[in-house]
Amino acid sequence: MSFQTTPGWLAFHPSPSQPQFRLPPGAVDAHCHVFGPGAQFPFAPERKYTPCDASCEQLFALRDRLGFARNVIVQATCHGSDNRALVDALQRSGGRARGVATVKRGVTDGELEAMHAAGVRGARFNFVRRLVDFTPKDELLEIAQRIAPLGWHVVVYFEAVDLPQLTDFFTALPTTVVVDHMGRPDVASGVDGPEFALFLALLREHPNIWSKVSCPERLSATGPPARDGERSAYRDVLPFARRIVETFPDRVLWGTDWPHPNLKDHMPDDGLLVDFVPHIAATPELQRRLLVDNPMRLYWPEEWPPRGD
Ligand code: 0GY
């Protein structure tokens, strides 16, 4: 099947630069996607956008170029709850990728077990209205109860403005809960503003809730580097990510978000995104927790901590 991309769709960067920041050995890109290829893995009829193809081979080439050891591949909404492209990518990764799927109420135990065997370790609940239709909370809670015995966690994606009405649901979930992209704060409202305070309070009061400190390119108003060759970018997002990393160093994850769906203004250079990391995690210790210890503990617990023999 061939697909026409959404008008204005920006394709991922064709030749990302080599990061200046050297990732610690074993670093995990804990938020990235595969799209199709559509001819092999058709996009879902209920999707809200049609992306360009972005295959697992291209993702693994980026992993190697940037210096990551592993990936966590997150099911994108353009594939709905058809996880075949995700599972195929996990199976082709040689054990170097784990996944977060989208599942619906009708999923069978056998399907969950097959996904687990392929490397799925979480289910994603999406509350961003431009991306998905509404799913009733009782259905999501039921799914969370089904996946909990497998040791999976729940990944949630929402806009900061919706947090007040979602908090009761998040705090009732029986698993670890990972929030995508810092709960998408409006960075113009300030790192000490009431909206971000609510998110910090959620993390402080609920030790099972983690945050990805990813996607400065999505959250920034100041944007990418002003001139060619400058590597410092997305300065307005820095204080938000830094606050979370320094306050909750054992519950943070980072990922590229390749291939960067739905960006309208610019497509980031993934090398520059990696160079953002030492600005939000300033010490080797914080960098190691963010990029290695935390994702390994969550996604490869059988290998973590490593045995010292
Ligand atoms: C992201 C962000 C977006 C899209 C999706 O699954 C998706 O379609 O997550 C977005 O448009 O903000 O994390 O990739």
C-alpha cells in the first residue's frame, strides 16, 4: 500500500552531525519511533497524520552514528494499536531494543505474551487530542491491570494544561508511570510558575512516576541554534529539564524522539540534540543515571545492575 504524507510533513534530518558530547558507554535512546515502511506495515485507518517512512534499519544506523548502545521504541499513533512494525523492529534489533506498545481492551493474553517475548515492556496511553480519539479511563485502567503482572509500565502523553483533570487517574495506576516530554510544559509560563509546580508535585508525591526530559525541539519557543556552527540550542527548555533531572535523578529518561513526528517549523539535527544532554545533566554521575542506569533498570532489569564477576 502506498501512502501520501500529510501536507507540510518534515522528513528527519538526512545527515545528523556527530555530537560533541560523548555518550557514556551503554547509553539508551529511550524515546524513538519507527514508521512503517508503509508498504510493509500499513498506517492505521484511524491515524491523525501520515508520516514519511522511517525504518528500523535507519533507526539503528542513527543509534550507531550518535553513539547509543540501545533503543526504546515507542509505538507511534500513526500505527494505532497495530504493533507489527514495532515488534518487527524489536526482533531485528538483536536484543538491543525494547518497546512500548499501544494495546486495546480486546488484546488477548497470548498477544501480550508474544509482545513480551519480542521485548515490549510498556503500554502507552495518549491523551493528546490532536493525535488520538478519546479512550475511556476504565478501559485504560483495565489494560494497566492486565499488563502489571508482566512487569510492564505505563507511558503517558498529555499536555500540561490537562494535568489537573488527569492526576487522579495517573495516581491510581498500579504500575510505574513514565511521563513523555516532561508533561509538555508551556515554557513561557516559567519554571517557577504554578503549572510546572503541579508537575513537580506529582513527581514528588508519587515515587512510581518518572519523566522523560526529552523533546526540547517540541517545547522551545526560542528554537534551534541561531547560526550555523552554534551548538547551544533550545535555551528556554533547559531550566525545566534541569530541574527535573536534579530533583529526581533516579526517575528520568532521555530520548531523541527520532524521526520527530509533527514538527512544523524545523527538523532538529539529532547530533545537536545529544549535545543538549550535558546542559540538562551537568555531571558524569547525572548523565550516567539518565542515559544508562535508569533506562536499563526499567527496560532490561534482568541485566541491571550488571553482575560484577
Ligand atoms: C512524540 C510526539 C508526538 C507524536 C507521537 O505517537 C505519536 O504520534 O508521539 C507529537 O506529535 O507530539 O513523542 O513522538
